[in-house]
Amino acid sequence: MGTEIERKFLVNGGDWRAAAHKVVPMAQGYINDPAAMDSGAQKASVRVRIQGDAAFLNLKSRQLGHTRQEFDYPIPVEDARALLALCVGGVIDKRRHYVRHGGHLWEVDEFLGDNAGLVVAEIELQHADEDFARPDWAGKQVTDAMRYYNLALAARPYSQWRDDERAASDIS
């Protein structure tokens, strides 16, 4: 069984760009209905992602916080394209920038399309209480703010957020 332990942060400024050593375009969507997830009728998201020249089918347990079950399986790109056409909600387009900092790999997602203007950094950890060096450009932590999860962004993109949601104080 796979486990993902991840922290998620809003990104301040553009200083991270110079440190990025790789950039990969991504398109992803969700097969299941976010409303069924929100109601508790479904307990896992089912995502399809095209990531550069590769594609994956991913299942992730639906729970708030930094630790979730995650299963990721490679699939043919042609299959992924067909599955993206079946997705509920919008398809998320983004560029993932890989940045090394303090001995960890950070993934900085620069969203495009309906989510343009949103930039989020994630760091995957070996255990929940692992120490890590937080770069200056990693701003407010949004690990526990559901609206920053990709599943939520597919259903209600950043372009539809009110100003008070973008500046909300319910994030640390």
C-alpha cells in the first residue's frame, strides 16, 4: 500500500524559478464526481494524468491533512487522453517545476487555464513529523485547506474564487 505524506504551501514571488532544474507540463482530471467525495459516498479520488510523455491512473484516499493512501499506475498516453475526455469537472493544466532545497525535492505547480494565477509548492516527506528547510518563497501552508486540492480545483477553479477566498485567513 502506498502512503503519501505531503505538505502544501502557497508560493510567494518568483525566486524559486531560478532554482528549478526541470519543468514538466501536466494535464489531469478526475473520473469521479467531487460531490460524491464531499458527501462521503466515495472515499477515494480517481485521477488520470498526462505528465510529459508519460501517463498515470491514480487513486488517493479522501481525507484532509498531510497523510493519505495513494496508488499510482502507469497507463498508455492514448488511454489517458480517452479517460481525460470522460472526466467530471474541468481538466487541470499546469507546469510542474522541480526545485531542490535543503536536501528535499519541492514540486512547484504553476497552474494554467481556469486556475491561472495560482502557484502551489508541495514537499513529500518520509514521515509526518520530519523536519525540513522551508524556502523563503514557500508562504502560507495550505495543507489542510481543501480548496487547494487539485480535485477541488477541477470542480471549482481558482478563476471562480471570490477575493475573500483568495486572501482567507483559515490557512496557516
